[in-house]
Amino acid sequence: HSSSQIMGIPVPKITMQNTVDLIDQVITVKQAELFHVVTLNPEITMSCQHDTRLRAVIDEAGHLTADGAGIVMVSRLKGNPLPERVTGCDLLIHLLERGTQRNWSVYLLGADERTSEKAQEVISKKYPNVSVVGRQHGFFEQKDEPRIVAEIAALSPDILVVALGAPKAEFWIHKYKNTLNAKVAMGVGGSLDVIAG
Ligand code: UDP
């Protein structure tokens, strides 16, 4: 895919539909490495200008999507437009829809306990062929992380949904990329709160 440079970050010019197809392909044709999807919002883009650790995480991601209307607007002003916004929340919902056709498994990491429980309930009801194989609220301590990572790895979900806020989710996925045993992982901001209603 060709890309549009947004403050020095090459963002692929791809639609929601093609993003879902890309992730579908990654899940179907099992890759050796976890595929990290970053939904790029203005905050992350700005932080990347001075935060070299975050910039490295973004550079190593498998795919970037244009979250944030500002990102799409900048691409248009520069005459190299991104086709449309692909927000974390919309993308998650599209993936759950695709997942019902493919019987995908998901693990929900993040949000508070009530939200996490409710999100699992809603997903199970609305997307019956998607299995929520596990979940963990997002207010754990660092000492709990080995247990959480081991649990996710044992369940080997198709998609690891990380609702820890940005850029915490991005750093977390990057840190454990090689041990999570998930096919795809994606930071989704407050999407579980949206799904839980
Ligand atoms: N969150 C979490 N643990 C934390 C901080 C935040 O699980 O330590 C959750 C929070 O409950 C919410 C989600 O992360 O469900 C996104 O939070 P926020 O809207 O602040 O992040 P953003 O949308 O800016 O990425």
C-alpha cells in the first residue's frame, strides 16, 4: 500500500474494508510474528515527534490506521489524501462482524471490571460465533503481568483487544509481542466502554 506522510509517519492509504481484509488475511494465513495494529490518533502522532521510544513502537507495528479526523484532514491538505478514517472503535466492530463468519477468538484486556464483563456479555450476544476466550480488567499491577501474559499465551487468541488507553496499550503490546501468542493485537482506547454501553 502507498502511504501518506503525517508528521513524518507513513500512514498506509487504505479503507476500512481493506483494513478488515488485511487483518482477516493475517489471521487466516498464520504469521510467525504477532501483527500489531496501531490506530494512530493526533496524541500519538504528536508524542512521536519527541518520544523516540514511542516512535520505535510505531515504526515496528505491522499496520497503522488513521484514527482521528485531523490525520485525514492533514493528508488532504498535503494533497496525498488518506481514503477515510479508520478508528479503533469502528475497526473493532467491523472485526467482530467478520469474526462471526470466521469463528475468531478474542481476548479482552483492559477497562474496568464491570465494563470488561459487560463487553464480554454484549459481544457473546451480538456476535455469537466470536468466542471471548478470556478477559482481564486494565487496572492490574506490574507484578501481575507475567500471569496475564501467560494466560493470553495459553489461550492463543486470534485477536488481543487492548483497552488500556494510548499510548499505554501500544507500549504493552510491543513489550510482550514475542510472548503473547496472539495473531493480532490492537490498542482500542475506550472502545470496550462503548461496546458495554
Ligand atoms: N484503562 C485501563 N487501565 C488504565 C488506564 C485506562 O484499563 O490504567 C482503560 C479505561 O478504563 C478505558 C480505556 O482504558 O476503558 C481507554 O481510556 P481512555 O479513554 O482514557 O484512553 P484513550 O481513548 O485516550 O486511548
